[in-house]
Amino acid sequence: MDKSKNYVIFGVLSLVVSLVAVSLAYAGFTATLDIDKTQSDNNLKWDVHFSNLELEKNNVVVNEEPIIIENSTFIKGLKAVFDSENNIITYRFNVENKGSFDAKLNGFIIGNLKCTDGTNNDIGCESLTFELYDGSNIIDMSNQSKLVNTDGIKNYELLIKYNGDSSITISNLDIVFDYIQY
């Protein structure tokens, strides 16, 4: 009789614990978050853009200088001839944050780049390397800690290095910096 009494007590306790667990699980999965406040500040804005682009040519013939697309982080259109190893073009520019949010560099994209040889045949651009510097420090894009605080300015240098042994012409070089809210 004692044995069957223990089974009944164990069964009742198991049932109670099961009901509590099911109730807690149901409550946890059916909770709703109601937000009844709205953003009322219409003065918030995103405004991260390039300014003051300078180009250092270092023995590279530049046929078309790049330009900053207004109010953006987009530099468009460089056409240049690299004719010897270790030719370097250096872009110096500022990134300004005139918006309401701190911004973090998420990466940069090299787009539309075309490389041709001396007879205007398309060739690969593997002999070019791109290095981005914040002052004297090279930026490792896996470390996304390069911030531009609200009302802040960050100075950058982008080096385009040629490591080939024959003359190439580059054209349509577009550079876009991707900033995200921090």
C-alpha cells in the first residue's frame, strides 16, 4: 500500500509541475509587445558624405580626375595610366557626419573598374591593390570600429598601387563607402 501511495503522490506532483511548465511556456510564447509612442522629432536625419577630395599622382598620368558625387560617399570616374611598378595614386578626402546619428564604416566597394593594356585590350586588374588609411593606420575592414561621430570629420587616404611590369590604363573607377548607423 505504501508503494502505491508513493506512485500516486509522484503522479500528482508530476501533473502539477507539467501544468505549471505548460502555463509558463504558453505565457512566454504569447506575450505581445505593444508600442504606443511615436517618434515626434522630425529633425533627425542621416547625412554622411565626402568632402575635400585631393589627388596625389606620384608619376601616374591622370587623364580624367575623379569627382565626389554631391552629398554622398561616392567618388566617381578616374582614368589614369600606370607605366611602372610601384606607381601610386593617393586619394585624400574627408568624411563628414552632419546627421543626427553616429556612423560606422561598414566597408568600401570598388566598382566599374576597367583595365586595358597599351593596345586597348581588356586585361584583368589584379596588379592593382587598394589600401585605406585613417591617418597612418591601415584600416582592417574586419575591424568595423572606424566611427564618424555626429558633427565629426574623419580624414582618410586611399592608396591605389600598381604592381605590374607593363603599362596599363584604368578607367571608370568608382569608389563607394558604406556607412551604417552606430
